[in-house]
Amino acid sequence: MRIQDMVLVIANIKGSEKNMLMTLKEYKEEYLFVPALSREESAQTLKELFDTKLSAPGEGWAEHYITANKSFYAKFCSGSDELQCFLCGSYNDDKEFQFDREESSQECMRALEEYNLDVNGGMKGCMFHYEQEEHEFKQGEVLHNFNGTDYKVMERYSKNNLLMMNMASGQFLVAVGVQCYSRYPYAGEYTKENAETGIEWGHGVYLSATPSEIDFVGLRSEYCEPYHQKGDSFPIEIREVLSRVENIEAETLGDAIDKAMELYKNSEVVLDAEDFKDVSYLPAKAGGR
């Protein structure tokens, strides 16, 4: 069983909390499709549960209330870090919470044994066996990090240097030395059901979530392999940006744009050095302009 297939459940009964690990099937049977909830309420709560697959660790719990004094909070586990935090009570308001072995899925309890974890989140040994895999990273693909976060590859700087975006927060980062691994429970055997693929990297440069605040040209010069090539000469494109605002009298915006185009084509509006806004220096294809 993969950790990401576990459902973390916190039951709050009159202020006292108990934690459980369940399979999706058992959680639906025990707590969703029950007489206390209408079919519409059950379906909506199930949708909210699946939405937690996109939430950050410890956040975005799906909530539903059975009675005024009985409520449940649940989410899919994102990874080993979140599982350990859940087991040790990091997400509980009641610091005297109990872990309920009997109500937990037996499949989940067996998985804890295979991952060398006790019910308090303590490690009894190595959790995973890792095997490195060859993978050609591509722009646009979504990669899963073993910390439970998904990242989209925004730009590939080199074979193992990637500009990525955190899918949950939108934050950009440069991951240096990215490697792809498969892993499975250390005390278990490899199966398709318990193996997962993910990435790790040597170190990361964490950036803003606002693209306009990021110096992408500078990042390319530092982390792109082509920038470190040696030779006698290289084609470099020098690109200037000239910009000016003209007030154009017209009945509609479309008419104003058409008039501005005509003025520019007829050299009635000519941009010069006073309109300079920016310059960039980029590698160009040999023989290109």
C-alpha cells in the first residue's frame, strides 16, 4: 500500500479527538455513506476529500458533521512527512488525542509495519528502499517530490537543473541536481501497489510566486549548461525594448489601435533613445538574426 492511498482521519467527539488510518473504501463505508448524511452531502464530502490531494501537507482537510458534538476531518496523505506528523498529533487541537488501532484499517496498520513506523510516528528503522531511475525531464510535466508536493517543470536548464513551480503555492524554485527515484517500503517487497516514483534534488533556490519579481535571464546564465560552453565566438542577440504611450483620439479602442499602427507605419511616430525601456542579451542560432 502506498502512503498516498491512506486517508488520515480525525474524529472529534465532544471535544475529544481520536486519529485513524483508513483505506478510501473503508472510510466511505464507515463515515460517508451513512444514514446521518444525505446522498448529496456524502457526494459533496467525497469530492472535498479528493480535493485534498492538491492541498499542502497538514492543510485543506475535508470536514463533515454528523451531529453538533460529532465531526470528522479527513484528507489523503501526501507523503511520509505528513504521515509522521499526523501520527504524533501535529494536526490535533486535543493534545491528549488517542490513536485508534481497532477503528483503523488493518491494511493501513500492516503498511505501517512495512514502513518501519509505530503509531506514534516513531521510526523503527529505514522507511524506504530507494532505486535511482533514468528519466528525461521535460518542460510542462508534473513531478512528485517525496515530501508530498507536486511541481511543474517550467524550464529545463540542463539535464538535472530545473526551474519548477510548486503546484499548491505557485512559488518558483530552481532545483539543482534533480534525480528520479522509485521507492517502496523498506520492510516490504516491491509491488506495483506499494512502489512510487518521485524526485529529490541536491539543493534548491527558492524564488517568488510572482513571475515579474524573478530575474529569469540571470537564472539562465547561472544554471543553463549552454552558458558554460567554451569556444572562440558565439552568436548573441542583443534585444532592446523601446516603448512610448501616445494618446490617440478615436471612437473605439480598436479604432485607436488601427490609427496607432498607421502612424507608426507612416513614420509619423518614431521611437528613439528617449523611449528606451530595457535590453536583454540572449544566445542566438548561428547564422540567425
